[in-house]
Amino acid sequence: LTGRTTMNSEAAAVGSNEQQRRNIVKQETESLDSILDQNITDPQQLSEVRRLLYGKAVTPIAVPANVNASHSFDIKAYKFACTQEQLRPPRVVRIAGIQNSIVLPTSAPFDQQYLAIEAKIAQLLQQAADLKVNIVCLQEAWTMPFAFCTREKHWLEFAEPIPNGRSIIFLQHQAKLHNMVIVSPILERDEVHNDTIWNTAVVIGNHGNIIGKHRKNHIPRVGDFNESTYYMEGNTGHPVFDTQFGRIAVNICYGRHHPLNWLGFGLNGAEIVFNPSATVGELSEPMWPIEGRNAAIANSYYVVGINRVGTEKFETEFTSGDGKPGKKEFGHFYGSSYVAAPDSSRSPGLSRVKDGLIVAEVDLNLCRQVKDKWSFPMTGRVDMYADLLKRYTKHGFKPQIVRDVGKSNL
């Protein structure tokens, strides 16, 4: 009887959360692309608008009927163009990002919350495998609600040790099962260093091995992103992981606002940089489609921007330090995950309201082709910037300002 009651309460919680999600879907815009499709009926005009917005056209990849047949995920797949070279064979890989909402209310037992999310991720990874994805990245802190707005410390129970955390073991099995490299952004509990907490991405190889990890370099101090209450800036630099399918890096969330952070991964040879994120519409949505695409162009690599989706409600009110009343919601995580290429082209984004999988078939040879065409590395003047930054970090730095001696003091 106790087990049946527990199952009934879990089902009721899932139903309640699903109804909340549906209400949010009704309130929120589906996506920019859905607005374009609904309002521009002339195919040539629509194609021109997409060219102006997204650059060189990407080719949709048909999603087989058996994929997503029993789910309502937003699954989109595209092929990016690349010139066939004479001396190098193509280096074609399929890369992907997963965006998802939580399943149970944030008031549910933590173990149940995690297992419900894990089950959804297993389904999405199967969809990725069916589309022959080689490398996939999950969203920031995918194992839990994005609860850092609350400043409540009990959420740290979701933190896991590396390599023995349960989500890591789960994804090691998935990686081996699907012959897929999986990037897993989680809360890390560093048991060796006195239980220190980090925001960390674990890179799991396609044989189920742990290749390495990267800790988030930049921690936000804006709005309700109270993350420095839980963890501080990472200490792993800008590592690039040389995987079976290409050289990848992970620029976690807030790091996308820092151009030099993107540069660091490029200088270390990244060909694909994943940007697992959790960001809300009111704060950052105008910036979202720009920053990752700019980074892809400036650093001659592919970028996969992945954002959490849905609105998460908490039991206890929290305030934002802005004089406004307390609230129980952070805001709407607007999804819109996309892929950008070094030649300035990008894919349409995923839904703003649905769980989804964005897939891109890319040829990594394009990275060097763009470097050869635009000569960004050769013309970059890194030595000049290094000298400026070295001087800037010293006490007594004097800005290089040339003053107009004829300037009026009025």
C-alpha cells in the first residue's frame, strides 16, 4: 500500500508539473523561426530573410519517422556546407546539444527529481544515437533544478564526486552504449579538497572513459544568479579535449560573455566549443543568438549553444535585492539552442518552450578553411594584447589616453 501511494503521489506530481509546463507553453512564444514560418508565405522571401539572419543556408536533415515517434521533443538536424579539399579527406562529424525542462516539482524528493530527469535524458540520448550523433553536450547543471536563485544550501545535495557520481556512471554506460562522446555539466563535490563545490563539465569518451573535466571560469553576479553563494571561479584554465571525433572544449554559461574566455579555447586548438547554459529571457535573450555566433567567427571553430528550457517554481520566496516583492520563480529559461559555424552561418534555434535536440553535421576542415580565408590568427596581434593585459593587471596601471590639450574645461 505504501509503494502504491508513493507511485500515485509521483504520478500526481508529474501531472501537475506537466500541466504547469503546458500553461507556460501557451504564454510563451514558440520561437523566432515559428513566427517567420507563420508570417512569411513567399518561399523566396523567407529564404532571403533567413539568409540575412543566419548567413549561408544550412540544409535540413530529415528526421526518420521512428525518431521521436513516442515523444514530443523538438528535434532539428542540419548539414553545414564545407568545400571538398584536394589533399585532405573530409572530417565529418555529427554534434548535438540537448535542452530539457525538469520533470517533477522542485518540492519533490531530490532522488525522485534526479531519476525523473535521468529517464528523460536517456530518451533524448537515444534520439541522438538514432540520428548518428558522435558528440553531444547536456545543459548546465542538468541533474537538478537551477536553484541557485534561492540561496538555499540544501540544493548542494545534488553535487557529485568525480569519477564516482551517479550521473557520471549513468552517462559512462550511455556513452559506451551509443559510441558517443558525452559532455556532462554538473555540480562537482571535490572530496579530495574538503568537499569544495565546483560547476564542472565532465567529458566522457565514446568508450565510457572519463577524458577529463573543466570547471566554470566565470561566475555571474547579476540578477538572481547567486551562484557565488555555492561555488567560485574554476581553476582548470582552457582545456581542449582531443576526442575520437575532434578537439572539443566547454565554455560554461556565463563564460560566453567574456571574449577572452572564448579566445583561450581557440588558442588551445578547439574545433568545437560547447556552451551549456541556464539563462532567462528578461535578462539575456537579446544577447543569446549573438555571442556564440560571434565567438565561432572570431575563433574559427564551431559553437553549440545549449540553454535550459521551462519555468521552475520553488517553495520558498526569494528576493532579488531590487526592492521588489519576493517571488518563487527565477524566470523563463528560453531554450533556443543552436549551432554556429566559423563561416558565420548558423542553424535555426530549437523551441523556447519544449525539450529538444539540435543536431549538426559538420566538416571540421571548415575551421582551417576559414582561417586561411580570413587570416584571423595571423592578424590577431596577440602579442600586443598580451602586453596590454600584463600592464593592466599591475598596480599603478595608467590607461593609454591621449588628451586634447585644447579641450574646454567647462
